[in-house]
Amino acid sequence: MAEVKVYSTPTCPYCKLVKQFLEENQVAFSEVDVSTSQMAAEEMIAKSGQLGVPVIEIDGQVIVGFDKARIRQILNI
């Protein structure tokens, strides 16, 4: 099973869509709220080069934004 991490904030609509999509496809993931942790935000920026959310990391591969096709491709769903 792939290791999936979603960097998000509570108010981000695309973050909610990503998490809903993963849940619907029965993909386990961990969520990192970058609005409450400066360290998590810095980790996300270092990995993606982006300040915006969502950022999804799947087995070390970083996806910026809700790119459903790319998520499907990496997870093979």
C-alpha cells in the first residue's frame, strides 16, 4: 500500500476534495495541517516549492493541487 500524505488547511476547498476522493477510493492517508504547524509548512515548501495547498505526497512523489489524473496514475486506481 502506498504511503500518502496530504498537506492541507481546514479552509481549503480543494483539500477537502482531495481527501474525499482518497476516501471514496479507500486510500489510507495522513493529513498534515500546515495552518497550525510552521514546521509542517516548511516541510511542504521544501518538498514542493509551493506555498499553496493541497500538496499530496505519494511514496515520495509530490503532486501540487488536486490533479486527479496524476493521483490515479501513481496509485493505479
